[in-house]
Amino acid sequence: MDPRKALADAERKPYWLDSPEAPEPSPRLIGHTTADLAVIGGGYTGLWTALLAKERDPSLDVVLLEGDRVGWAASGRNGGFCSASLTHGLGNGMERWPEEMPVLHRLGRRNLDEIEATLLRYGIDCSYERTGELSVAAEPWQLDGLAATVAAARGLGVELEVLDRDRVRAEVNSPTYLGGVWDRTGCALVDPARLAWGLRAACLSLGVRVYEHTPVTRLQDPGPVLRLHTPAGRVDAARVALGTGAFPPLLRRLRHFLVPVYDYALMTEPLPPDRLAEIGWRNRQGVGDSGNRFHYYRLTDDNRVLWGGYDAVYYNGGRVRRAYDQRDATFERLAANFSATFPQLDGVRFTHRWGGLIDTCARFSAFFGTAYGSRLAYAAGYTGLGVGATRFGANVVLDLLTGQDTERTRLRMVREKPLPFPPEPARSAVIQLTRWSLARADAHQGRRNLWLRLLDRMGLGFDS
């Protein structure tokens, strides 16, 4: 497959957002209003926080402020993997909070069950499929990592299905696969934009006031309320929930812990039945390979293949620009890797190419905190695995705002912060050295160089 030919007709926009089902935006805020709770950010974190706040207390006056349109950023651009993991995978959790993993695993599975129940309760149609996730090894060294995952899961009482080369290829037929592990129940697939739009509709049905195209430009504490300034108005709120992800935060302290990383994806044209039969995939699992720079891929409801990941690009200085949503070198690399994984799909063309921001932190999974005397709470740092975990994070934020002592707030994972990143320009140097080292490890049977081993000992890292 010639990558440029395969990409020739691909539109430069997120496939999920390129839909006639996109709702008309709510009006922007004009003038002054008040609220019991103001939620900043119309992605999954903000939507779940607003929805759960109203479910906890229907009398609460909740305002949600979104700077663009609900779901337009990471929540509408991701791969749609709604995972039960709260810790960016079992291995990451076992490395950081081994004593808490039984609780975190239980809470994560319950969180995924409750997401499913929410979709049924509000009639949210987002092509939800709980088909599980297949982790595959494409290199011999990756088999050891899968074996470690199986052993750790068994220690939590979870049995993962281990597939040898023939069995994994019987599930999804790629000549690169050497083995795999199937978690049958720990992940669902969704249309991420329709999930965001469905949560928006649910919020509106409960009386949440949603203002789109209303960025919060400044936050003040005149007491006893927090004052949120927008271009054409302001909100005085008793409590504030902050869920702005990787974008420059209103709370300056978060700048030490977050870096904006760009992730990229492609979407193929729909595969006719005979082409789909060439790769099998009858059980429609989400799939991820096991390299340091990994691909994630899945089928849509009309049998397109979403193919994303591999490059995690940090632009020096932590710059955030709309132009970075497009990166032709990465798109061509992704197309070439798709062809290597599925050579039998030669000639299949891509219809969409896009990128977007991920908010990552040194521990790869969300962290939490409060400010302004616990009148503001935040969740951030999901590192690309927030489709499901943001609901858990929203519950943590509401617990913190109400001062509740819960099983969630007692977790060390919730109480502790990740290690901060160094200031620029050292930050850029560290991240680019780490990206280079991860690529080198993938090219040398997974062997980690001195720099990666040092980061491992420090509890730092970088992940695609």
C-alpha cells in the first residue's frame, strides 16, 4: 500500500465529529448569573460532573461552561475505548499502588457497569459494545509483558483469556501476531462524540444550564463565591469543578503536573463483507499492540477500521495550536503500519485523518485536588484513557467539593500527586529524550536504556 495514495482523499477532520447527528450548540453566556456549582469544560469530565451532581441533588443549580462546543476536543476525537481501568492499565496500577489495586479494580469494574446503566437510563445511543479488549504481541519480547499482565490479573482473581499465535489470528488475522490476551469484559467500545452529545442531552434533561462558546478567561475569589469571567458575562458560583484537560489551566499549579501531547488517528472507508472476512474480527474487540509506541484499533458500527496511536508528539515549549491537529508525517507512518499489520487489506483507503490533545502526567493516570478552601476541585491527567475513568474522576471531584469521606477519597491514588515535570526548556529536553529512548527500545527487543531505567526508578515516564 502506498500511504500517500491511501490518504489522498482523507478529510482533515475527526470522523466522529463529522456527523449530521451533532446537536445545535447552546447559546453563549451573556450577562451575569449565579450557580451552586459551575463546571468548567464540556468534555467527559465536565459532563459527568454536572450529570452526577444533579443525580445526587436534583435541587442543585448547575451551570456548565464550554469554550467551544461540547465534546469537540479529546472527548470527541478519541478511539472510543471505554475501559474499566482507572490506572491506565493493570501494569501501571500495580507499579504505583499495588496495595490498592484490589479496590481500584473493583471500583473500575463497577464504574464501567454504572456507565452502561446510565446509557440505558437516559437512552443514550452511542453504539455501545462491551466486546472487551484484545492485547496482542507483535514481537517476541512483548509476550513477556502479556504474561506479566496475566499473572497480575490472576492475583486479583481475574482470569484473562490467553491466546497463542493460532488462536489470536483466528480472532483477528494479522501475520504480525505472535500471541494475545483477551479481557472479555473490561472494555466497551463507543462512538465518543455521540457519548458526549448524549451526556449533554441528559444534563439538559435534568436542568443543567449549558453555555457553549463561553470560555472562562479568569477566575477570582472575591468571597464567599468564586467568580468566573467570560467574554460576555460572568458566573458567581459557590463551588467550581475544573475539567479543562490539557488546555492551559486556570489553576496555575496544574502547569507543573500536566503536559499537552498530540495523538493522531485514521479512519478507513467501510469494509465490505468480503474484505472484513479476510481479517475475521467476528467478535469486534478493541485491539492494542504491546509496543512502547503502540497502536489502538477497532471497528465502527459500519465496519470501518479506526487506526490510531504510535506517535505521541510533544511540541517543544508545550505549545497548543489548532494547526498541530494535522501532521502528515505521522499520518503516513500510521498508514504504512496499518498496511504492515493487515497486508490483505491492500487498496483500502482512508476517509478521515485527525489529531488532538491528550493531557498526560508523570504517572499516566488521573490526579485530583482542591483549591480556594476546597471550593474548587479538579481532575486531570488521564493520558488517553479517560472515556470511562472520567466518570470515576467526576465522583471524586464531587466528593472533594462536598467534603465527603468516601472510599474514593481515602485512596492513596486520589490523595497523592504525580511528580512534577521540570520547567522549560528542561521539560522539552526530557520529553524528547524519552520519546527517542522508547522508539529505540521498540527497535531493540524492548531493551530499556539507562535513561528509561532511571525514569522507572523515579516513577516518571512517557507513554504513547
